[in-house]
Amino acid sequence: MNTKEFQEIIHDTQKNILFVRVNEKTADIDDDDFKNAQYEIVDEIINTKSTSVIINVQKLLFSVSPELQQWVAQDIAPKIFENGVTKMGYIMPTEFIEKLAIEQISDEMGEKVLRERVDFGMEFFDDETEAINWCVSNHATSQKV
């Protein structure tokens, strides 16, 4: 499946925030589609030089396996952080299983990054406005995972 069918990526040039929004069509994707979507996010970070990323996974219907969680932490996270991202915010789903999978990915990413970088922050939010305010704030980055 073409990632544009289930994932929208928009760059706010004024705030230098990359927005990633997934939709209900994630119910129809497979592991390769998920991986391609992650690579697309990395490519956009590189192309836009975004320092903040907000990923809205409220409509995520794909179940991220433990193997994919590990793959994100080991293969994707380093690419994100090597390219200047200092804040990553997640707009969380209400469904427990999807929320748990995202939190597990974030835990694994956070553990790795915090060992290597002190200038990185990761937070979870209920809506995009809160996430935007956090990204543009001058508050010290912190991680709440």
C-alpha cells in the first residue's frame, strides 16, 4: 500500500515542526508498509531539517509487533536523532492496545537516546495544540515515558 493512503506528513516551516498523521487505513497495512512509512518520516526529517516531530497516532489501527518495536528503536530512532530532532511528541490513541505499543516503542527509543543525548525530549499528549505548545516552548527538554 502507498504510504500516502494511510499517513499524511506536513511540515510547518514557521515552527519547524514535522506533523505525521495516520488514519484508519492503517488497519489494512502490513509490516513492510509500516517500515516504509517510518522510512518516509526519516526522509522528510532530513529534507525539511525539522527539529520537532509530532506524530498523531490516534487513528492507528495497525498492531505494532514487539519485533517491529525493536526495529524502530534500533534502526529508525538513530536516523531521527542523527538528523537534529530534539523534541518528539505523540498524540495518543484511546485504545489500550495501540497506546501500549506506541509507549513501548517510545520507551525503547527513549532509553537508547537518553544514553546518548541529553538534549532530547519525548512527551505524550491528548491533542495537537498541547504538543505544538510544548515543541515551540523554551522549556528544557525532558522525557516522560
